[in-house]
Amino acid sequence: MDKSTPNSPNLNRRSIRLKGYDYVSEGCYFITLVTHNREPLFGEIVDAEMHLNKYGKIVEHEWLRSAEIRREIELDEFIIMPNHFHGIIHIVGTGDQPVAPTSAPVVPTNQPGPPAKSIGAFMAGFKSSVTKQINTLRNTPSEPVWQRNYYEHIISGDREYDQIANYIFNNPLNWNVDEENNSQKLS
């Protein structure tokens, strides 16, 4: 469907990103990804502990590999849950990046997709790699693994970092009351 037609779903799509924020800049970010239809693809919680299955191990491997192939990021706390993922990443400077937020205007490019070395580029690559590997194992080419977008929060200080890191660490303990836990909704 043409993007300019009034019935196009892309015409009214609202960005969930912070307007004017430079997602290539140094910073600390809390990321959440959710599986398509909240399907519990990555394993199960047993006795408040996450047990990864082969798909969850792909997510873990690709997350850890990300820091090896992207020198602009450092990985921090993370947890893979049955149907979602939480992680903290740091975009680290190479000396030529501004510290966000920046007042410099965002210059549009002719390149499709998110800017290189941005949170968006990292998430796109990570999600794509995980999806390709899982679909190869499942023999389900082009099936979605993730929801279309992701949640990101800019961590603004040590206190907030500690709260988020604690939340990530305790996520398996709180699975029985987690809003992403579909099994709790069935009972």
C-alpha cells in the first residue's frame, strides 16, 4: 500500500523515541524487547530461575557477541525471560560524538533505517540476527520473533541505574506477577 494513501497504517505511525534526542550520543539505556504475540520462546522460569532453551541461548549468544562486533557499545546487566528481554547498554564515545541530548539539528539522510552506531541500528541488527537463527532452527522463514518495536529508556543517573539493574536482576523472582507473563492471565 502506498504510504501516502489515507488508509495506510504507516501514515499515522507515532514514534516512541524522545523527540530531539540523539541516539548516537554517549549514554546509558534500558532496553526491553518483547516476542511476537508474547509467545514464550526462550525458555521457562522454574523456582524463580530462568532456564534458557535453544532459542534463549541464541538470544544470549547474540547479545554477548554484540559488544565484540560493535565497539561503540558496552553491555551491562541483562535478563532473558520466556517472552521478553531486558538489558542495559552504554553507548561509549569515540571522542567525536556529542553528549546527548544535543541541540544540533538532526540532518535527514537518504539512507533508510536508523543512523549507524545508534540504539536503533543496534536493535535492528540484534533482532534481525536472532530472528534469522531462530527461524532457521524452526524452519519458519520470515516468521516474526519480536514485536515490531522495542522499549528504550534513557537512564539519567546512578540511582535510576541501580533501580533498573535491581529490576532486571529480580525479574525471574517476580515472574508470577509480571505483566508480560501470559500464563498468569489464564488463571
